[in-house]
Amino acid sequence: MREPGTPRLLRAINDRSVLDLLLAHGPLSRPALGELTGLSKPTMSQILARLESAHLVRRGGSTAGRPGPNALLYEVDPTAAYVAGLDVTARRIRAAVADITGEVVGTFELPTPGRAAEDTVERVGRAVDGACAAAGVTRADLTTLVVGTPGAFDPRTQRLRYARHLPGWHGPELLSALADALGTTVVVENDVNLAAIAELNAGAARGGDDFVLLWAEEGVGAAIVLDGRLHRGVTGGAGEVGFLPVPGTPLVRNVGVSNAGGFQELVGAKAVQALARQHGFKAPDARAGVAAAVASPGGEAFLAELGHRLAVGLAAVVALLDPALVVLSGAVVGAGGERLRAVVQRELDDLAATRPRLELAEVTTDPVLTGALHAALRTARDLVFDTTADRHGRPARTTQTGETG
């Protein structure tokens, strides 16, 4: 065990502090870094030399033309590492590659209509390779891959649960097969959890430690963040509120087999589309039905009913968790915008003993993929920025379920 306070550990702490400041602020001069860290000029010079030698930092221009003396600027070397994220549904896989600074440098989308002839590992490999090609890198350059899927991988069995509609993802050897094929660390996380990570890092939950994200799209789900960390439950099923028994729906037994019942029957896509049609808004899907109601002067009754339904489920959630914030996310609630949010807030205030603040999600473009990249970056930075580690070659291939937040 490493002794606390050793010179090696203190150097590593200082190195990470400088790297985090450069990530947060962009290029900085040595004097600016000295002011932000309180470290002396000689110490900062040693740190920057060490980080340059490790190919973690590079020189990024100078302060020429700015007030004050001319000074070199330093920045995190974006080529120090790369990560990949995947957003997987039954119909397609979206993939993206980001450099260690978080800049997205390549994307790719692979349609997977019906039952594709190739197996899951091959499909994932094709999606990753497509994003890597767009980024000008290869699989071998990736430090971490985070995959977002519906449902959740049970850490006890390594099997995907709560997502029977996703063929090819339920084998117990899938995670190890993905890691072997891709040659990098592979983390699989629930898609709604990743949307919450996106909001925590770049959206409505920034700076918050306790919040719930309610996701309403084709299905309904929730992510729970307590003390800044995701709460997943023993099987990974925490937040599967689609199965939550609520007033207004029949009590369905054996929901794991029928894959139906509860809150899903109130605010799932099929239920919302049917409700929109009852109110005269015939649309091809639930999102379009909500958007049509928002655009219509006669949409108030529909929005009132939908807001009530959402609040009914949320009332049960907040009674158990008492969060400071609830973030409303997904295409269905996003289409309702502020008008729907305000209805849900009023109804929830009337139904729940506690009154959390409700906010619309701010990460509305590819939230699952965005969260996957944030999660991958956290893992990769902890590995790559650890200047005490003796790394020889690539890190060992590992498989993980839900170790992203």
C-alpha cells in the first residue's frame, strides 16, 4: 500500500491538479497555473516538464498580443488518449469517439433493422470501427468504451435484464467477448443512467448531488443520483419505474415476463399516442402528438392529463427519495417543453409531500451518447493521468457493468 504524503504521491496529486485545471480552463500559462495552484515557479516548471515528457501536455501557443508579458501557453495533449461511446437500441447503434479533452472527433451510425445476420460483437465492432475511421484512429487507440443500452446488466449474472426487445444482448459471455474483440476496457451502462450523467456533467443537474432524471420516450425509466453517484440497485434495476404500480393502471403480475404494466401503461409512447388521438391529435408517434398539442390552442386538456399522469408516477418516486431536483428528459417530455413541465410541477406539488424543483433536460441532442462519452472520459482520465502508474503497453482488457458514476 502506498504511504500517504510520499514525494511520488504528492507529485501525482500536483500533476492531476494541473491537468484538471487545463481541462477546465483551456490553455494556460505557467504563471497562471502557479496562481491557480499556489505552487512555486520552480515546482510548476518541473510539473510541466514532466507532463510534456509523458505526452500529457503540449505547448499551445503564447500570450502574445494580450496584456502583460509574453508567456508560453500549455494545454492537455488531445492525442494522449481516446475513448468511445455507444448508444444502442433495437433499430440502430450510434457511436462516437472523443479525445481526452472531451472533443468529439468522429461519429458513426449503424442501422440494425430486424435481426441482423451478424452477431452483436460484430455489430458493435463495425460501429466502433466506423467512428474510429471518422476520427482518424483505430480500435487500438481507445482506452475505454462505454455502451449504453436499455435495461441493465445484472452484475451477479452478467446478463441484460429489463430489455427483452434487444435481441443478441442477453448472453452471459457477451461482455467478455466484447472486451476480447475490441481490446479495451468495456463498460455497459443503462441508457437512462447515462442521460443522467450527461445532465450531471453538462446539463440541468450540474453542481447537484441528489436528483432524479425521469426519461419518457418509447419507454419510461428513471435514473437516481445520490451524493453525486448513480444508485443502481443489486440487479442494476433501480429506476425501472415503468413497472411501478400506480393508480390508473391495472395491477399486472409477473411483469418481468409480460414486460408490461404499471407506470409504462400511463406514459409510455403507446399510451401517450393513444391519449393524443383521444384529444384529436392524430400523429405518427407520441412525440409528434405532444408537439401538436403544444402548438394548438386546444391542447390544454391533453397536456393537463399527460402532466397529471407523469406527476402520479413521480409522486411515488419523490416520496421514497426526496430529491432536491427532478430532471424531465426524453423526446416525449421534451416535446411538451415548459408548458408540460409547469403542469407536472403544479400536479406534483399537489400530490407529493415533498416538492422538488422540476427542470427540463438541457442535453437534448444524443443524451445517452453524451453521457457515455462523459463516463468513458472519467475512467480514461483516472487511468491516463495517473503519473504514479508504471504502465507498459496498453492496459489490461476488462469488462465492467455500471462503474461509470
